[in-house]
Amino acid sequence: MEFLNAPLFLFLWFLLSSSYPLCSATPHLSVSNEAAIDYQGFLNWAREHELFEWIKRIRRHIHMNPELAFNKYETSKFIREELDDMGIEYSWPYAKTGIVATIGSGGRPSLALRADMDALPIQVPSFSYTS
């Protein structure tokens, strides 16, 4: 299944739902009658090894380098570099370190995602990717 710049969508979706496993999509979400989403196809695509490893690398990087509140300068830089690598345009800064990336035509249906990009500096000895 083809998705418009799906790596960015997955990246933002992952940041939004980082406390939940990747496989916990909510197929009951209400969408416009104009849009039909194949959740199973999307999840199968998201489970592909290369994409899964890319998302895991980003998540671990953010958690190994925690920054709080309006002091997420390195995290913001890291995310901008990922967006640059994908050729995705963005506006920056918002509230010092915030980023707004836009993909697609802007036509309907539209989807807006908001994500936090901070990680708490917590020590969890059983995980190698914690702060």
C-alpha cells in the first residue's frame, strides 16, 4: 500500500504514541467519509524491518539524549536533520525549538498530528537506550 511520505507520518505517529507499542493502532478512529484507511495494510507496512529499525533508532536517540521543556535544542536539530534527509520542508522555530512539517497538497481529507519530543532524564538500568 502506498502512503504519502509514510516515513514522516510514522515518525510523527510514533512520537505521538511513544508510550504505546507500534502495533496498537486504533482502527476505531473516526475519519471523514472521503478517506478510507487500510489499517491492517498500514500496520503490515510499518512492521517492515528497515522501517521498524529506523523508528527504533530515532526513539532510542531521543531517550538517550533527554532534553526538557523549551530546551530541546539538540533534539530539534536531530529531528530537522531527519526531515532534511527525507526532503520534507518544515518551519522552525516555534516556541524556541518546535517544528512544523507539512506534507501533501493541503486538500481534503487532512490530518494534523502533534507530538512531544522531549524525554525525561530517568535511569533504567535494564535498557541500554535510556538517559
